[in-house]
Amino acid sequence: MRYDILTIFPEFFESPFSFGIFKKAQDNGLIDIKTHDIREYSSDKHKTVDDTPYGGGGGMLMKIDPIGSAVEDVKDESGKSIVVLTTPDGEKFSDKTARELAGFDQIVIICGRYEGVDERIREMYVDREISIGDYVLSGGENAASVIVESVSRFIPGVLGNDLSPENDSFNQSLLEYPQYTRPEEFKGEKVPQVLLSGNHKEIDEWRKKESIKRTFTKRPDLLDKAILSTDEIELIKELKETSSPSFKAYIALIHYPVYNNRFKIINTAFTNLDVHDIARSAVTYGVKTFYLVQPNLEQQKLVNRVLTHWTQGEGASFNKSRSEALNLVELRNTLEDVVEEIEEVEGEKPVTIVTDARSVDNMIGFSELRELIFSEAKKPYLILLGTGWGLAREIMESADYTLKPVSGYTNYNHLSVRSAAAVILDRLFSCKI
Ligand SMILES: C[S@@+](CC[C@H](N)C(=O)[O-])C[C@H]1O[C@@H](n2cnc3c(N)ncnc32)[C@H](O)[C@@H]1O
């Protein structure tokens, strides 16, 4: 593999690859790292590589002509070559990208500086734009060395043992299992017995289990891509019982006060289907209680008949999982009653979050709210779902947060409340598998 790094600071690369396995890999001819000073390709006598952006704004931009000439000069058109631009708005660099890049004969890496590069560089010279993370560095040099280092690990012979990268984290979308070396005991902390047993089958099984466990607790998002056996899925079911993050989520479906289609405050009727479906979603995603706020006495009688049928009557023995879901439902007269009850149970008022198909200013996004709920797991959170044409203004305005509306890649977002509830709960509480 040949790397050609285009930079205005070639000296940056003097040390990172001058020792350890990378020095060895270069000495053995497995990788060849060349740096090229972009200034050398500037046509003016001051060796200028940057200029002010058209349209104004702060900072300088890297000009197209020196970078363009450098790419044209170093790119080997005869082999399998790729030009990479390091940029914070590129695709997020990953183990998968590194494996793909390892399949090329030459990687030309452009290191930006200042405010970045003239847009035409991307259009005319770049095959792939790569970011090493959601933060901004002053230049692409660190990103280039991250790319060179991780790609090289996939080049046969570089690690000295071709199997090594296959045991590392991210292989098969799992994190690596815990590893230990001598001493066998340190300040009372012992190495797991199985690793000392010499039984390789048991060691392999233990490692796979630990790898899944570590991924489940630290990076559950990776599990979605992992190829798992049914036994491993069973293990994840056990982990859900023992190692799930703790959070206190409540939901309430509000039948009063809500709007009708002429924006008058009304009391909506109970909908059997909504209660069944939202209750099932609520159990699935670990909601503690699903409240129905319904002050109308006739409606309350109806709700109670349905709930009693499924939780105590014939329905309870006929369909146990339905009974489990409907056992989560509690009927209350007002939202204030719900808030008071949660405060009594949890020892503090719940943080309230309202949901609506319409947008207002300063809404919170799903990932931000998920992070908040998981990071402040001791606090109770109450998510309010509207019926009719949506929650009354007084409820909207008194809430702590308004959640962004659920939406896809179209501008249609008229979902039933039970569909919206399922999507909201999935985005907030999914374990990602
Ligand atoms: C100060 S940054 C330019 C940031 C640019 N104005 C923006 O907001 O997207 C200068 C250069 O550093 C490199 N760089 C900065 N952050 C990076 C990241 N997260 N991943 C890869 N390259 C990065 C790029 O080469 C970029 O052109």
C-alpha cells in the first residue's frame, strides 16, 4: 500500500510512523508513506496556498490550484488508487471504512487547513470525504495519521499475525472481550478462572459472551449489525434482565383538555385500539405506568370495563401478554393527579415532555432527550400524548420540554397517536437490537 499525504506541514509526519510496527512495515516494503508539501505546487513566488473566501466571512480557504496540481502529480492512474479528503463534514471513519480502503494500492490523502478547502476540490479531485469524529481540528494531519494507522492494520503482514485484527473490537460489530496478563492476582483482583483452565472451547465461549455483554452495555447500537446465533440472542435476553440502563419513564394519553378540528377545547372519547396498542408498546420499552387522563364519568365506566375484562376477567386468562400490557394502564381524572401520583412514588415531580405533530420554537430532539433521560436516570420523566387535534395550549406551555414531531422524508406527519407513541418510545428507549 502506498500513502501519499498532501499537507502544508510534512514535518508533522516525521515521528508518528517512525517506530514500532509501522517502521517495520515500511522497512519490509508492506507500506510506503510519502508526504508532499502542497506549497511546492503553488505557482506564485510566495508559495501561497490559501486565499479569502468569495462572499466574505472570516478565515482563509485552501486554493484549488496547488492541491489540484499535487493530486495530478502523485496519483498513480495505473493502479487501484483513491483520493481522500479529510473533513469534519465527511462520512464518519470506521473499522468498515478502514477495511475497504485497505483494498486499494494507493491512497492519496488531502489534509485541509484554515477554514477548509475550495468546494471545487471535492467535486474535481476527491473520491471519498472522511471525518474522524464530530469535532473540529485545525488541520487534517491528525485525521490522515488515524487513517494510515487503522488502514495499515488490515494489510496482511503489518501486524505480524494476520489473525489479530479479526479479534479486535468492531470485528463482527462487537467490542473486544476483556483481556488479562500476569500477575494472576493483583491487590485481591483475580483473573477469571476460565482463562486459566486451558479449555479452549470454554475460553472461546466465555470470550464471545463477554464480547456481547460489553457491546450490550457500552455500544448497543453496534448490535444491530452483529450477526448473532439464537443462543447469543438468548444471552442478550438475559442481559436485558440484569444489565439494562435504568430510567423512569411514564406516559399519559390525554383526553382532556385537547383541541377539536376547529381548535375548540373538547373531551375526546376513549379509543380501545389506542389503549391496547400503546399499552403493548409501553411494556416493550420499559415504561413504568401508562396513564389515561379521562375526566368524563361515562367514558371512565367504559375504560374500566375494558381494563377489568383484560386484567381480571376472562381476557386475563385468555391472553396473558395482553393482560400484562393492560395492567400497566391507570385511569386518572386530570393531568395534575398523574403528576402528583408520580411525585409520591418517585419522591420528586416528573420532568414533563409534550408531543405534537406541529412545530414550535426551541423543541428538543429525540437523541438529546434520550441522552438526558439515560444520564439523569434517577429523575422521573412523563411523556404526554394528545388525542383529537392535539394537546391544549396550557399543557403545551407548562411542560418542561416539547419533543420534535415524528417525521420521515416526506412532509406528511399525520400519525395516529398509537403509531406516534410507538415511534417515540422506540427512538427514546430502544435497546437498538
Ligand atoms: C478548521 S478545519 C475546517 C473546518 C470547517 N470550516 C468546518 O466547519 O467544517 C481545517 C481542516 O482540518 C481538518 N479537520 C478538522 N476536523 C476534522 C475531523 N473531525 N475529521 C477530519 N478532518 C478534520 C480538515 O482537513 C479541515 O479542512
